[in-house]
Amino acid sequence: MLQICGSKVLFLYNLIMGFNIRERLFMNSNEPNELQVRLQYIQKKVQAIQGWTEDQAGATLYQLVRFYSPNLNIVELGSWKGRSTIWLGYGIKDKKEPGKVYAVDTWQGTPGEGAHSDLLKQYNQNQLFEEFQQNVKDNSLENIIVPLVGDTVDISKSWPRSKSIGLLHIDASHQYEDVKRDFEFWSPFLAPNGIIVFDDVPSWPGPTRLVTELPKWYKQAGVAPNKLYFIKTT
């Protein structure tokens, strides 16, 4: 079973001190509580959405948004059909405060990635985006999830400088240079104590290499299945 524990102050202290918070987010319990029931409900809602985000990783994203993000401007780079996006959206919905998940994607697949090409072989030009939109609608998150259609770097150039980001989820191209560009163009918008989540660590060499090169003010906060996340300490 999954449950949250610990205060926000202790959480942030432990992040800055390099404590791995996975055990603080996920602890064994014999008794279900409200959070555990909610996580199980969302698991069932996203089950039919094709994607690569495991349930525990999705539950981590949900809890980081709901309990720990310093603000509710959430940005996801690479959304595919919305499996991880839905977890993020429910995090805002259940916090019951105004916020948005900005989902940035071309919805054309990543060039050169065979899995994308195979999955999209029979798709028409807009079908992937239409599936994303339908999944958002099926979860009644249209007022929370905002799709931004385009290249991640191009979209960053029109992002308002005054609009700080509470949580940034980097999950677009897996190539090192592309992940590096996404980090360089989007991380300046991250708020103090903001959280940055890198997907595909350690399954892809590109993001796995980049997380070893982050500036010293990014402190490792914890891990989830195939994800590594950090807090910005300045």
C-alpha cells in the first residue's frame, strides 16, 4: 500500500541534505487511508492509457505536485497519450488550488525512436493528439491540463519570464543533446525549491548522462521507477 508521511519542512530539509525521499513517499501499511484509496482510483483510471509510466512512478508525480511543488505551474515536456500527464493533473485537482499542467509535445512522435515509429505506423497526422485530448476529457481534467503543441525549445522561448515553474517533468527526446537543451532552456524558469524530474533514468543513456552533470544547486531528492528527481536549492 502507498501513503504519504512527514512534514513539508522536514521533506525540504531532507531534500537539501541529499536524503532519498522515496521511503517518505511510499511506506508499507496494513491499513488503507484516504491517500492510498485515491492512488488506487487513479491507477485504475490510467490503466487503459498506453504509455511507459509505471504506477509507482505516476503516484510519485501525483504526490510531488499535490504536497511539495512550491507552486502549481507544472510543465511536462513530452506527454504522448497523457498517462503521466493525468497523474500530474490529478495532483493539482486534489490539492484544490488553482493550477495548470502545461503539456508540451509535437504529438508526432520523436524522430529516430523506433518504438514511436512502430506505434504510429497506422496513425493519421492528428490521431495521437486526439487520443491525448480524449484521455484528458475522460478524466475531466480539461480545465487543468493545457496542451502546448510544438517543439519543446520553441515553446520555451515564448514562456513568460515572470511565470515560475513548480515542477518540471522532462520526458521528450531521449538523446543527450536534446535532453540537455530541454534542461538549459526550461530550468531557468524553475522556482526556488522547485522540483525537476528526469524520466528514463537509467533506461536511456542521454538523460542518465545529463543527471550526472547538473549544477551543484540541484540536489537529488529521490527515485521512482525509471525516474530521478531533484530540488533546486537556490
